[in-house]
Amino acid sequence: MIRGLIFDLDGTLLDTIEDIAVALNRALSDFGLHSHSLEECKAAVGSGIHDLAEQLLPPELHDPKTIEGFIARFREHYSQNWHESTELFPGVKSLLDRLLQMDMRLAILSNKSQRFTALIADHWFNPDGGQIFDPVWGERAGIPIKPDPTAALAIAELWGLQPSEIAFIGDSDVDMFTAVNAGMLPIGVAWGFRSVEELLSSGAKAILKTPEELLLYLPPV
């Protein structure tokens, strides 16, 4: 029986890609590099900012100093535009309203930095100071990022649940691998940044076409 739900953030709960792409392309422009399309950015995000920088920067700029400089520029730009075009995917709000009526633990686990993960979650999910998701975790120092299962298993321990009692919902292979590595139920979403084929090949046991379909995998109220 599923008693806890861990959600990815970007591409799962929120359509953040336009704001991310704008900040990335502004950072690339700062380095005199060409911009990338929205689809190219969708294919690159998901594995953390260092991996993203290595994908977008040419090999001759992969030295640590340049990568850190690029990351700093991206974060500077993103801090100014993270809320301009980002919005909830259709059906997410009504799903969360239903889940709040159930005895279900909810968490966010993202490879986005902890700063932006918390900032974005507060803006879209806790506007009145309430707490829908607990915990809300992004990339944190000393904790391996997804698909390493360390953080997901720490959430299970925090909740006092077995991994088999938790579903992990995400839009990328990174999320499905995380669920598999943690012994949780991998559920992919068809509306995110990656393909259904990628989700299935990386271990998804179910694919949601709409957020409301998640209720089919949960115990009745």
C-alpha cells in the first residue's frame, strides 16, 4: 500500500523549462557561446547543474574554473527570472487538493539547488505559509544527487515508512532510476520534459497521462 509520494519538481509538478532556458542562454551569451533551443534544454536538464554545464559548454571549457563561472552566471540570471514563465502543469493543483484530503505523506526531491527548490516550492505550493510538501529537498552539500537513492531513502526514514510504501513520481530516467535504486514504485509522467519511451526503459511501472491518474495507484479515501 502506498502511503508516501516523492515528487520531482521540474517537468513533473511545474513547467519550468522556459525560465531555465532563458537563464542558460543568457549565461551562454556571457561566455560568447551560441544559445540552445527549448527542446535542447529539455534534453539536458535533470542530472544537476554541473552535468548541465558540461553538456552545454564545449569540451575545451570543461575546466573546473570555467564550469563554476558558468554555474554562477546561470544562477545569477535565474534568480531574476525563475518565476516569469513557470507555471503548474494542468491538473496538478486539483491533484494536490485531493492528496491533502488523504493520509498521504508528500515530498519534493529535486536535483535543482536547495535554494531554488525551496524558493519555487514556497512560491507555488505554500503561498499562505502552509506546508504541502515535507521535506522539500534539492541539491545539498554532502548529499549525492539523484539517481543515487540516499536522499530518497532518508525521506523514507524521516517518514517512518518502508521504501515499498512510497511512490516516486518524475519525468526523466534520473527519477525512475532513483526509484528503482531506492526500492520505491517508479511512476513516470507523460507531460514532462522527456519521452515515455525513456521512462519505460529506465524502469517506470506506470505512466500517468494526467495528474489525476495517480489516484488510481493510491488507497481509497
